[in-house]
Amino acid sequence: MPSPRSRSSIRRTAYAASLVARLVAVSTVAGVLLAGLALPAVGSVGLAAKEAVSDFDDLPDDFTTPPLSQASTVYDASGQVIATVYQRDRTVVPSERISPLLKAALVDIEDNRFYQHGAVDLKGVLRAVNRNAASGEISQGASTLTQQYVKNVFVDQAGDDPQAVQAAQAQTLGRKVKEMKYAIKLEETLSKDEILTDYLNITFFGEQAYGIEAASQRYFSVHASDLTLAQAALLAGLVQSPTGYDPVVNPKAAKARRDTVLDKMAEYGSITRAQADAAIAEPVTLAVSRARQGCITAAQGEGFFCDYVHKLLTTDPAFGATAAERQARWARGGLQIHTTLDPKAQQAVQASVTAHAYPSDQAAAAMTVVQPGTGRILAMGQSRPYGLGTDQTQINLNVGKPMGGGLGFPTGSTFKPIVAAAALESGRTPAQSYPAPASMPWPAMKNCEGGRYPQSGEVHNDESDQVGPFTMGPAMAKSVNTYFAALEGEIGLCTVVQTANRLGISQQAGGQKLDAVPSIALGSNSLSPLDMAGAYAAFAAHGTYCRPVAIDSVTTADGKALAVPKANCSEAMSATTADTLTTLLRGVVQDGTGTAAGLDDRDSAGKTGTTNGSKQVWFVGYTAELAAATVVADTDQPASLNNRRIGGKNVGSASGGTVAGPVWRDAVEGALKGTPAKPLTRIPLP
């Protein structure tokens, strides 16, 4: 036997179906509007009513109010806002944070019997039928606020798809029947105040503002709880036509509509006549807060990092098993995204890259900073600003193409420490000596798949008088190509590739696999500054490689903490190997090719890189506190940087030490200013 509650629900559903049939019959006979819907006077009244009841009964009962898309906020490590991003500029607020004046204004102008009728207002429908019949045209609708809310739900779910939006608003009997049934369902489960609050949070108010909080901020720069009577009336009036009554574009129409709302509020007793007249006497005074959203609004060059965070949220499986799930989460928004970006380091990096390369220069400078031992990305900047204007770009030069970057840059000799690490892990020592002539054939070697590279071609040192024999220390300091070609030939190409893989370098910036060829030792593969900073951070962390991470935490609109990508730190090499590399790389900045990058107040280590023809120049280095990679290069059709004007200075012979090194030095000095210096661990060299 059905329970009393079940019998009550059955009676309500039967009554609703009967009501739909009666409404269809009345509308068909009159040939006028059914709850805002014009129906043609065609066919049998009984047939139309019967079909409407059948459609009503066939609709599924499960109608749940969806989570609304809201703005998400991206923060730096100190809690400062980097940018606000959204698909819909909306901030959902509870009932108590919405002015009672606004609620009264909306009810009085849109559905003054809202608290008296059910989901469908038969009295309102009949009134609309009579008025429309008398005028001979559709001059009044009769959808209740609950019905309007249901329609807005379907419009919001349609997103930015024009066809889906049109279908959600289509003037068809099927849509109206669907709207009615779900309105009835809502009023069975929600209170009137809950429905009104949901309505105010979903409704579009024009000027890119969705929901009452965003609208209050947009037009008056106040919270929805602080609206005055005149302000509340103006916003309530916008619901009927956000474009037609837009106070920014049509102030006269907006005032007339506002005053109509005030008159209705007085008529229905929500305010006194005197209050209405006083508000009507007020001019429409706006305090517009223009919509500013997206990574393009970020300061201090943080736009590229912001874009990188966006890419992580939509590509990393931590935020959803499928691309569709991740995109839906991003579109829904309401996320509080706390990142690893250190504002002090970011400011220092941005100041340095923009001082050493101007946006209008053909060459650009880019730099990424990573914290050793944690993988936290502390800064990410480049000389060409984030944007779509002249001398701007949205290509993040610090990361690879899959994450919104470019194809990367050949790394030159900054890859040699990875070859040295592979050799040290294979049992060689820094005392390893080779003749290292000015020029020699590439040694024979094979890759991990067994592919053979016979002895062929020539590898040259940068200077013709640069001849050995050399051990590893002097060869690293002077960046001797033939030494590292011989070292790679002895330990094997596969060993080098495997070491690179353990340091997070398994593919090129363009997304393709590393090109495992002999010239890999001299940096022939195109990598990103993030790749190189992450690898060198392992040297500073005594051999521990941590995958670079950009996000500390993400919280959803309902306060749920999401799992975020982990650094997954692992031992890429022994501490002895890493500390030996540090000792070797200290020699580069002390009396080698990287002296221009050396720091005065603390230990540093690093390596220069200059590609053929000086088309790309690098400096990658570290202190105990941070690792950073800097590249200067053309971003389109690379040409030699020699004899060019970059950053307001004439460059003669461009190299990693002379062009990229000073960028690195100035940025790191600024990032660590006032920070106690920590020593780097050294290993005695033979």
C-alpha cells in the first residue's frame, strides 16, 4: 500500500498533469500565449491536451539543480591573486548575502504572487490569456519565477553553444511542458527562498555578469548584500532584457525600467510610496567595475605561469580521468588554486629578462626557476609580454608545446653536465683524460634500440687552439666539445639517454622523443627552460630529481580539496655524483666560460650553452636555494645573435656567458636578496 507521502505525491503529479491539459486546452481555444508560449489554433483541443499529458508523464522525474559555473582564482605562494579566470563571471552567494530589497524588487516585477501560487500559476496564465486576447498580440507572459529558473538551468547547461542555447529557449509546447514538470518537482523539494536564491545566482544580468553578486560588483562595485533600494530596483529590472535595459549603454531606458520596478514595489507594499518617490528622484549612478579576467590580467609577467597552470588543470589526470572531465571542471570553475609561484623571485626574474631584452627585440629572453629538492616552480618569466598585441605573445617560451609553449631551443653545451653525470655514474672519475684535439671524428656508438652510428663526421672545439689533453674539470670549465664527444663514445649513447630520462628529460619540447644521436652531447635536442631547470635542480639536491610542480592545492566551490600532481622525487644519481658535478660546475663560473654569471655573495654553479652560429645562447645554473635556466634566442626563424642590438646594447660575439649569463645573475641576485647564503657541497677533484 502506498504511504501517505506517496499518495500525496501521486495526487500532486496527477493534478499537475490535469493542469497542463487544462492550460493547453485554454491556450488552444484562444490561440494565444500558454505561459509565455504562442500556440497555433490548429487541431483538436482534446488531442493537444492528451498529448501534453502524455509528454508530461513520460518526462523523467529526476531534476537536480546543477553546480553553477563560477570564477576561479589563481594565487601565488604568498596568497596574492595572480588572476581571476572564468567561463562565466559568477560568484554564488547564499540567501543571507543577498539584499532583501533586491529579492522584493525581483518578485514584485517578475512574479508578484510568487509566495502564493505553486510552480505554475493558473491565475496568472488566465490573466495573460485575457490580456493577450484583448490586445490581439503577445503582450504578457505567465511563467513563474520557478519556471524561469528551470529555463535558466537549461540555458546555463547549454554553455556557449548557440544552437543548444536556442533549443533551451525554444518557444515549443514540448519545452514548456518540460519546464512545468520540473518546476513542480522543484517546489516539492525546495523552499520558495531557496528557489529565489538559486534564481538570483544563475540569472544573466548583462555586461558579462552572471548572478546577482557579479552584477552588483559590475554595475555598482558593491556586494549583493549592500545594495541600496534604487540599485536593487535597477538590477531587478535588468532580468527582462539585460541588453535593452543595460545602464551602461542605455541609461534612459534603464532608469525608466528601474522606476517601473519601484512603482510596483510600492503598489505591492514592499516599500512605501514615499520611499519609491525618493528612489525615483535619484539619478542612475554607476560605479562600474569592468570585467577583467584571464591570465592576460596578471602582473609581473605572471600571465605565462597562469596559462601553464590552466594547461595543467585541463591535461593532468590528477584533475580528471578524461579530457572531457577536466574541461568540465575548469568550465564549472569556483576553484581556489594556490600555486608555488614566489612573488619575490618572479619580480626579480621579470625585471631581469625585460632589462636584458626588450619586447620589440627580435630575440627574446626566457627564464624558469625551480626549487631543488621539492620541484616547486618559483618563477617563470619572459621578455615578450603575455597578450595578443604588438610585440606580445601567448606562447610560453619556458615550456614545451603540449603545455602551451613552443618547440623549445637547442640547449648547446648546457647538456654536457648530463653526459658527465652519466659517465660518473658509470664508474668514470673526474680524472678521466682524453687528447681532445681541436677537431676529431665522432666516435662510433649505438643507441638504446641497437641502432649503430659509425665513426663519421667531425666534431670541433669552439677555438682552433683549444687542444688537450684535458681531464673532466678543465674540459667542463672551457666547454671542450671533443672531450665530451670522446666521453660519450666511451660510456655509450644509451647511457646518456637513460641519465637524461632520470632527470625528467624524455622528450623534446615539441613533444617528440629525444633524438638519440651522437650530437646529443652538444645539445642538439630542443628543450625548454623548465626542462633544464628541473634537471639542474637535481644536481643542487645531491642527486634527487623532483618533477617540477606548479600547484600546491586546489579547492572546489564546495570546499572540497582536490588531489594535485606530486613531484614524485626520486634518486636520479648518487649524492657523490651530484656533488662532483657541483664542484665541476663551480669551476665554470669561477674561471671558465660562465664568469659573467657568477654571484658575489654566495656559492653558485652552472653551465653556458652556445649553439652553432650563436643562434641560441643559454645559462643554466644553481645555488643551494634554487636552480634556474635562461635562454636568449629568436622565436621565429632563428638567426645569429652576433652583432645584434638586444636590450638596448650592441652584442658583438654572442655566447651563453656574455648574453644569457648576466640575465641569470641579475635574476638570481634579486630573488635571493636578503636570504642567508648556504654553501654548495664540494668534492675534492684530482
